[in-house]
Amino acid sequence: MALTLTEDQLILRDMARSFFDEKSPVERMRTLRDSRDTTGFSHELWKEMGKLGWIGIPFPEAVGGAELGYGELGVVLSECGRVLAPEPFVSTVLLGGNAVLLGGNEPLQKELLPDVCRGERLLSLAFHEHGRFAPHAVETGATRDGDGFRIRGEKRFVLDGHVADQIVTVARTAGGSGDRAGLTLFVVDADAAGLSVQRTELVDGRNAARVTFDDVTVDATRVLGEIDRGADVLDAVFDRATIGLCAEMVGTFEEAFERTLAYLKTREQFGVKIGTFQALRHRAAHMFGGLEFARSVVRDAQSAIDDGRGDVAECASAAKARCSEVANQIGAEAIQMHGGIGMTDEEEIGLFFKRLKAAELTLGDAIYHRNRFAGLRGY
Amino acid sequence: MSSASLEEFREEVHVWIEQTLPAELRVGLRKDLPKESRRRWISALAERGWIVPDWPVEYGGAGLDRKRAAIVKSELAAFRAPTIRGFGVSMLGPTLLEFGTDEQKREFLPPIARDEVQWCQGYSEPGAGSDLASLQTRAVREGDEYVITGQKIWTSYAHVADWIFCLVRTDPDAPKHDGITFILFPMKQPGVTVSPLKLIDGGADFSQVFFDGARAQAKHVVGPVGGGWTVAKRLLQHERTTDGSSEEGGITGAMKESLVDLVKREVGMEDGALADPTIRQRLAAQEMEKRALGLTMARAMAEARAGQATRDIGSLGKYRWASMVKNEQDIAMLALGTQGLGWSAPGFDERELERTKAWLTTRADSIWGGTNEVQLNVIAKRVLQIPE
């Protein structure tokens, strides 16, 4: 079980840190937001990350990947989280990319993944139909139509859906909403007839889309996994994506915590540093605890994937339940301890607060994952 | 050292335990083990130096490196074998290895490694709890001896202890942290009186200890005279390491029925899930916290070994451990309802009464060894370095 970083991972971390410090200070994310940038992130920077081999970390060499593990991917994601870099790791690598990797046959993988690894193809996963995360609550239907399928329905919260080249779509081919059985995954091209994509802006400055399927036809060769058994692929995709998202969150925790700690040591009121007040000192200690425990469970979850352990699902839920709690804790305390200045848009701590809330509610909150963990543990 | 030879070593340890440990002892931490059988097992363990496998052979250990010592400990844990976890093994021993003279090590360590001498800890006083350094027990030099007068409290197992490691004030005029000395002396002597304290859980494992002219030999001062505070703090770190990292979380590991089984039995299941969704949430959070604590302590140790440690985790571990073990009993009490309110049989079974007692006993876990509030102070000051 790898709870510490290897020498190679330490080198990767230092590289990624200098890369993001130089090319992606938090200010860049604000500029993208305020200019209402049509992409919402930088294509150029994404391609640079592709050249560095970071996008391809979890993919096999045969499709242009680096064939490394979640230990390495987590290092890069944490550095992204530290500077709030909005590049499309979650949509393209963790969700869409994993769906193709875990469910796609060889021709589909060879067609799609090499460009993904180079940063030249963007993917997303269309699964959400409701606000709260409910992975099998799918009503969007796919019916047989000759050699293929015809999809009708509407999806929300398709991350980076406005720029994705392909949208992996979860549709119901049997059963009723909420059933785990009867789901099928399709690779749908963004320019398919009947597909309309509406960009939506999110509170954290990132983008998701509402995607409407008005009798979109998809060939049977574009199915990922088995028909009606898409949940087998989907659940594994969500576990990996969740663990990756948690690694990003840990980076955001670190930075939000360090900034708040620095503020406690410099801000003066009543003639003293506010960090001298015990009410704040104890809460700072609690934040430290939140951060350290989150780091441990996320490292363990990463190694559960990398070591091929049988408890990836449990670890994913333990990690996301924890990170969701800590996101609330560190986010709320960061704003509160900054006081009035923390409420201003000018102070960057608010950007961290908003990203943490978005990450908390993405792929299941603490309540969802505690329930799932309990179910996996037999109660 | 190759991993193959480590595996061979593990196999060797496994086989020895399998052959030596009687079946009736493979039940974990329990007080009601058959005495003679336990005594024979402990002496067999001591014979191999495996009560303290990482101590040098000359002091009664097995002289094993960290990896092999860890293998011995994990194999013993896997068999749920009785081991010795007293103050001598877990706190005084490591402290003497670091601060003791050669003569002190030769005199005190081997009996600890053979479980022949019981130690108790003379730290707290009625007026020195969280503010330990304000302690007032006086030690006055008289020839080759010190004469000790004063009072200690919360001294665990003082009524059965043979010796005490004690903090005394040797210089009342020095600043409070500087006048303290760490000294060892026997409990069974005329100037020492032990008076047990009955606690809220009905137990009396703690005592008040009164010193009225008790005698200690000057050669039994550990570290410099007046330099006891440094030794005392170091010993507390061993205390925190022992508790925060103990795999089964101390008392919660010794329960006859696991928390999950208890909650399932009391709350009931509907469609594969606990019938009460709120208790289900709390139970899942508790299991995750226990696991996360174990992972965090393991990570801290691994990072320390790899030279990657950034901020010390000791106080955080003690704080979270204490909160975790108390929360376990709080959940058990919620699940038991009024069946958790019994004081004695009849009317309440063993599983219920052990939970009631554990709920009371674990209140102390966030008080001794530095209260939760003190741990948070330490984190803020020492770990996060927020100026006071």
C-alpha cells in the first residue's frame, strides 16, 4: 500500500508545481471566467500537458498513454487543484476517457484514445438527469433502430460538454429509472444529427452543458461494454473518477488551508494577530486534521486501483465521503476566518470556496457515499 | 535484506506462534484469561525477546530491525495473542533506551522485557493536570538519596506497581519547566501510600499516591537533574504513539461483539440496509474514521521513514483516536437505548453491560495523556506554529 510518494512521484510533483505556478496562477482561472472565454480553459495548455505525458498517465502505451497509475495521476491532479486549473481532466480523462478505456473494444480505443492523450480530443460523459447524484436514475431511452439505436432524452451537468468531441451517453435500453440493469453506454459524436448542446456556466467558473437527444441515431459499433449491462462499466468509471476528483480536492484543501493559516498569522484585530485567539486556533487545528485524514484516504484509494485490490468501490466512497466533509469544513472556515475580505470577489479565497462546493456535490456528496459504503459493508 | 528472507522470517514467526500459543489464549485483549496458561505463554514470548522485539538483545529484546520487529507484532496481532503493553514496555523502556545511563538500562530494561516488574507513572497532581509543569511534589537531596514529599493522582495500576517513574521538583526557585527531575523509585516502601479512586465506570484502576519521606536513589535520576521536562515530554510522545496507532483502538478491540454486529442486531435490517438511515450514516462515518485514523498513522510512520514528514501528526492522532473511541460507544448506546442503561445483571446481558462500562470508561480517553483541548493547543502552537 503506497501511502507515501515514490521518488518518481516527488519529481513529478515538483515539475507539475513549477509548471502550474508559472503557467497557471489562480489569476488565470479568474481571467477565463471574467472574459467569458468560449472554451473555459486553455486548449494550448491542455496540449502542453499532453506533450508532458500527463493526460496519458492512466492510459496504456498501446493507445499513446504513459501507462502509469493513479498515484501519478493524483500528483498532477492535486497540483491542478492547488491553482484551480480548469483544464478538462475530470470530463476528458476521468469520465469520458475511463469509459472508453474500461468499456471500449480495441477499435474504439485505438480511434479515440491516442488523440485524447495528446490533448487533441475532448470527451465527456452524459449521465446526470437530476440534481443529486444518482448514477442509475436514467430515463433517457435508447431503442433499437436497424443496426443501431435511437436516443431520446435530456442530460444535465455534462462537464465541458460544450467543447467535447464525443459525449459518452448513458441511456436506458431496458428496465425503469433507478434500475442498475438495463443501462447501455454509447459514444455519440458532438455533431450528430438531433443532438443539441447548450453551455451552462457554473459557480466555480467551469462549464457543463445541457444536452438534448432528439432521436439521435448511434451505430451498434459505438456501444461501450455490453448492452443492458452498462452499469458494470459505469460504476467502475465513477469509482476511478471519484478517486481522481478527490486527489484534485486534496490540492485545493492544501492551498485553501495554507492561505487561511497565513491570514491567521498576519491579520490583526484588537491589537493582536487573530491567530492568538483560542477559538480560531482550535478550528485551525481541526482544519489540519481534515486535510491530513483526507490525504491518507485518497492515497489509499489510489493504491487500491494501482494494486488491483478488491476494495476500490469501498475506498472510493470512503475517500469521497471524507473529501466532501472536508470540502465543507475547509471551504466554510476559509471564508469565515478571512472575515469581510473573504466575501469579496477580489480576494481569491472565494474562488477556492466555490470550487470546493462544486467538487463536493460532483459524483456524490458525503451522505450518498456513506450510504453506499454501508451497503458495500453489508449494512 | 531481501524480501524473500523477510517472508521466511514471517513464516518462522508464524509457525512458532502456531506451535506455542494455546487455543484458549487466541481471543485478544481480555482480563479473564486462564492465569497459568497466560503466564507460560508470556515467559515463552520473553524467552525469545519478542515482548520487545526491537530492543537490543542485551536488554532482553530480540535485537530485530524495524521490518522484522513489525512482522513479529503483526503476526502476534493476527493470532490475537496476549502481549504486554504496560508502562514499562511502551513508555519507560523507549525513554530509558534514549536517555538512560548504561547502568540504568542494565538494571531496569531486562525485567521489563521479561514482564517481571510493573511500573506506574507519577505525572499528574491535584493542582497539575493539563498544566503539568506546575507540579509541586518535592524531592530534596540527602547524601546519595532524594527524599520525596507530595501527592500524585490518576496513577494507573499504582496498587499493583513495583516501581514508579515520577516527575518531582528538585529546584523550587527555577522557572517552572526547569526545576523538574525525572526519577525512578520503588513503590513498596514506608513513605508511599496508595489510595484507590473509584471512577464513574465503577472501576478503581487509578489511585492517588501520597509521598511522605519516600526515598529514591540519586543514581536513578533519568537525564540531568532539573532536565526532567524534556524526558517527560519525550515519554508522552511514546504514550501517544502507542494509543493513536494501536490497530484495534484499545478498548474497542476487546469487545465481545463488534459495533457493526451490535447495531445490526439492535436496529434491524430492511432490504439489506439498517432500518434507521441516520444511525446507518453514523455507523458508516465511524467505520471510515477508524480506518482513516489507521491509514493516517501508518502514513505518518512511512513518511517519517522516507524523510517526507512535513508536520508532526502525534497530537492529531491522539485527539482523533480519543474522539473516535468515544463516538463508537455513543453509537452503541444510541442503538441499545434503555438496554444500555443497566448497571448490573439481571435484566442486562454481558454484551450490554460491557458497552455501558466502555461508554463510561472511554470518557477518560479525551482527558488523560493531554486533554483533547490541550492536543488542539499543541497542534496550533507547535505543528501549525501560529504565534500565541
